[in-house]
Amino acid sequence: MSTQQREGHNRRTVNLALSILDADFARLGEQIAQAEGAGIDRIHIDVMDGHFVPNISMGTSVVRSLRPVTRLPLVAHLMISNPDLFIEDFVRAGTDSFLIHWEGNVNLHRTVDRVKTLGKRAGVAINPATSAAVLDEILPEIDHVLVMTVDPGFGHQRFLHTTLPKIRRVRRMIDEIKPDCDLGLDGGINTETAAVGVDAGANILVVGSAVLQDSEGVVAAMNKLRTSLGMPNKHASLQP
Ligand code: DX5
Ligand code: ZN
């Protein structure tokens, strides 16, 4: 359900991923159904262990609960110290795609290989202070690069414009080395920063609080975001 990027640029399909970190968990299924109806393309599940990042969030039980309520791809963003221990559990729970951090994973190739052997999509995430150069060796093997546009651990942070030159560099690397690899941005995406990120070369935008914490509701927030990207609305703005 994604839509072509607005005019005047490399026409690239833009995908919107909903980060559920700041969802109202008492109404998670309802919020996801609203976002799905309003044009979200995948669900982004932020898994935090309180060690790799200074926050504790959710695990396989959330994936297992969501699998029956949506057919959208479930993407596990693993901000945990030892992802290798949990890949199989997440696959059994219904995960379609993994985002594994480069930082602190001395066996990144092995982790990526494990994910692919299990038939799932493998992506690598890099933090704001990490250079694009670390992707040189692993890029040919992966389906997705996630550039963190905030320091990981919390939603509702300000987009780091200092990451823009790196996003452009990753876009050039992907176009040269692995053109079918996705380039996603995560953190601080809203109606002001979404188009900036796409202009820098992103084709996937993870959005959390800008959609889930908008006082006008999920559908209205999605419409505003899609409008800021020149995308047609998927759903009339209805107060939930
Ligand atoms: C932060 C997470 C993000 C975050 C995005 O560590 O990886 O996915 O939840 O939330 P917003 O869009 O509110 O910055
Ligand atoms: Zn995330």
C-alpha cells in the first residue's frame, strides 16, 4: 500500500512502519487496525533489554499476540545485548524481519546468516555515532539498513539532522553495492522531518509518537504524515 515518492526526485516507493513503543497497550490491536487502514505498511517492534539501551520494552509475547491481528510484516528491532539467543524464539512468535545492531555484535555476520537461514529478512541498524563505513562488508548480505536518527532507547525524541550526510552516504552505497536493499530511518520522524529523510535517500520511515500520540488520533495523524510526503490519504479523518 505504499506510494511513489513525490515529484522531482528519484521515484522511490516509500514505506511507513509503525513503531509501537509508545502505543497505548490497552488498545494496541485497535491502534494497529486504525494505522493499517490509514496506510501503514509494517509494524516495528522495539525490543529493549535495559542493557544495550537504558530502557526495557517488549519481547516475543507481543509479537505472538500481534500475529493473528494483522497481516502486515512484523519487524523486530533488536536493541539487546545478545540477539543470537533470541532469534529462533522471535521467528516462532511470527516475526518476518529483523533489525540487528552493528554495535556490540562481534558476530554480526553469523547473526545475519542465522536470520536468513531461517528464511527471514535481515537488516543492520547503526547508531548516530557509527560511521556508514561499518556497512562495507555486510551490505551485500542484507535486505535493509536502519539508520538511527535518534539515540536508541526512547520514543518522542528530536530527529538528529546531523545524521543527514550519513543517510546520503548510505543511499549512495546501497545504489552502488545492493540496489534492492531498503534504507530506513528510525527516530523523530514527523510531518517536518519525514520529507527531509526521504530527500536524503530513505525509502522506509519508522514513525511512533507522531502517529500514536497525536491528540487528533491515529487516522488524522497518518493523513497529516502522508500529506507531508505528497502521498494520497488512505482514510477520511475520523475521530476514534
Ligand atoms: C527508539 C526506537 C524507535 C522509536 C521511534 O530507540 O528504536 O523505533 O520508538 O519513536 P518516535 O517516532 O516517537 O521517535
Ligand atoms: Zn526502532
